[in-house]
Amino acid sequence: MHTRQIQQMFTTLRAANPQPASELEYSSVFELLAAVLLSAQATDVSVNKATRRLFPVANTPAKLLALGEAGLAEHIRTIGLYRTKAKNLLATCRILLEQHGGQVPRSREALEALPGVGRKTANVVLNVAFGEPTCAVDTHIFRVGNRTGLAPGKTPLAVEQQLMRRVPKEFLADAHHWLILHGRYVCVARTPKCWQCAIAAQCGFKDKTPAP
């Protein structure tokens, strides 16, 4: 995909959705961190259902710790891998209280040192909460990056590095939202909806799906 095509691609995505946002529900930086941590290998819909029950009861590190592992697990048991996620989230809460005054740190290194927080989660928090121009590569962005030719790579990190190099600066702050939504609803895994795709003209995917 050439520079002109990339520019046109993101111009089109921005025109269709000028202010993209995460589909996770949250009202604080800590709630965002918790929701993203819980969303690993789970859908945003399932996480939102759980956090609608959890956050009114406990939405700070101290309150979550007060629930204990069994209490937290009871609130998030509908999410995949909920036992492991409960342990990680509580361990993260302890570190936030002991090392960061109960606040979510703004540095990548400090975020990635938190249990259950990998590079993707750190990128989401840095971008959504703190406005950093990062690209959190999930399965949707990995697929879209490779399928379209925008950012081909064999690993999520390789795709992220390509995106950081190739996406024009004016689009970088919102790029991962546009790409996630595009992959979630249009450029889906099994049968991409190419006939509905607004950026089909820029896409390098050869076997485009015809209209049904």
C-alpha cells in the first residue's frame, strides 16, 4: 500500500467516524485499565456486562482489594479466564497502591510491570487515557494490517512497528480505533464484507468477497 493510498484510507475512515472511541465502558483511568485487562481473549460486550455489575461496587484499587479474590471472581465469572484475571487485577491493585499512590502510571515501563498488563493493554491505556500516539495491535488490527497490505508483519509487534512508521501523524492518535472497528464489523475474519467496505479501493487484498 502506497503513501497516497494510506492517506486516502484514513481520510475515508475519519470522514465516516470523526471521533472514534473504545467500546469498553469506563469512567476513570483505573476503570479503563481494569476493563482492558479483563478484555484479553474476551469480547468488549462480555466485559461491559461484567463491569456494569463490578464498578458500582468497586472501582478503585482499594475497593477491589477489599472484595478479595472470591468476591471479585463472583463479579467477573462470565468473562473467560476470570480466575486468572481476578488474581492479576488484584495484584495490579496492590502495586498501584504500594508504588503509585493508587494512580495508574503514565509510563510504558510501569504499565507493563503490572500483572496481566502486556504491550497491547499498555498501548490502549497510553492512547485512550493519556492521548499518546500508540497503536494497540489486537487480533482485528493484526488481520487488517496484513490483509490490506497497510502493515504486514508476522507478529503483533511487527505490525505495530509498521503502523507507527506508515500511518500519517495526523491520524495516529485515532488509528487503532478505526482499524479495530473496521476489523470487528467489516473486515471480519472468515468472510470479509468487501462489498460494504469504504476503503476497498485502497485495500491490497486480492480475493475480495463479492456481494451476496
